[in-house]
Amino acid sequence: MKKFEGTTIDAALAAAATQLGIAKGELQYQVTQEPRHGFLGIGKRMAIIQVTVPKTTPQKEKSAQNSHNRPRQVKKQPTQHEKHEPAREKQAKRAQTKPLDEKEKLAQEARANHVRNLHRMQAVSKGLVKYLTDALSALNIQGQVKIDQLRVHDLKLVVETKSPSRVVGYHGRRINALESLGATYLTYHGIKDAQLVLDTGDYRERRRQSLKNLMADSVTEVIATNRAVFLDPMPARERKLLHKLAEKSPAVKTYSHGKEPFRSVVIAPRN
């Protein structure tokens, strides 16, 4: 039996009929997986059928008959000159077919894996662009999602819209939620440990400057009052930036508190 896939059972049957050269109505098949649309693309799965392949088809019989009637080829005997090929040419051929050493093999495998992973990221990112565009449309936000940067484990998407504030939402909650959905989409489609950044109207750079100012004010307050300052919950990338900024001040220390998605940064006196 051979396995065929399609977005629907009818599409899988059409693929089987085309490949096997048999009318769709004459196929003997069994459905092994029903199709599912999922929610906004997540959880989607294909229809899978198993088709009983006939032992012989008219095309195969014709091919076998032609091969039986084809004149027999006689193996060409090597000439005297070919028998006595110069030793230098034989050594050159052996050098060309010499097995690669272990380092070269590992380097080739690494390059092949890199190219394969990059192609996978390119394919999945196109689906993610459509997924986020549909999510914005469901929120009645007119905008176009575009790929700004793409690497094997890094992807930056930019939303081009006339109303970036609606994409950002209150204190960045909407854009962070959309970014979290996008990261889940990448993981679901086999892109693991990917860093996704979703931006609009240079919000991320403006937010970075705001976090620097927030850290400076918080450090001043901690030193003045000798009491810890608890910040609002924020994404992991922003918490990481705050921890890094706090390293510049020897008078304070920072740590994360709570569970996602309500995890926040605490700035406390070092002593």
C-alpha cells in the first residue's frame, strides 16, 4: 500500500490517481487520518489515505514488453591502450576518489544542515506572515506584515500600518501577545529556539530607550530609599535588557520574580 496526503480526502485521492495513472473512482483506499483546519493555522493537519497499488499496470506491462524485445547489448571489451593506462592517471583518479577526512565531513554536514534549516525558516516565515496578517484582520487592524531580517534562528517582522498604536496596544501588551503567538507558530512548525521580534513604527527602539530611563530612575530610588523596586511584568527579552543594564551599577542587584506571563524584574539593594 502507498500513502498519499492532501488538504482534503478528495485532494489526496486526486494525487493518488495522478501518480498511479488510475481513475479516481477505481482506487481502493483506506483513510488513516482525517483532515483538520486548526485555529488560525495552528493544529492544522493533512488528510492521509493508504491506496492498494495494483500488481501490474498497462504502462508497466508495455514497458516490460519493450524491454524484452530490445536488442541485447554486448559489453565493450577494453582496448589494449585502456588496459595499460599510465600509472600517473590511475594515481590521479585514486586521489580524486580519496575519502574525506572527519573534519571535512563534519564541515560539509554543518553547511548542509545550515542550508536546510535556512530553507525551512524561509518557508515557515511565509506562513507566519499570513498567520499574523489574518490575526490583525480579525482585530480590525489594517496592516501588512513584512520580513525585515531572516536568519536560521532569528526572524524580525515589521507591521506596516497607518495605526501602529493599535498594533502596540496598552503598554505594548498587544504587540507582545502577537509576538508570543508568532513564536509558538515557529515552534509548532519545527523552528526551535528561534528569536522572533515583531515591530511597528520603531516601537522596539523607543521601548529600549524607555527601559534605560526606567532603570536609571529605579536605581536612583533604590539607593535613596534602600528598598527594592518591583517593576511591571514584561517579556523575557526586556527583562534580559534590564538585568544587563543593572550590571553597570554596583549598588543594586536584580532578579526575576513570578511566573510567565506575569514575570517581572525586582531591583534591590546589593547589601
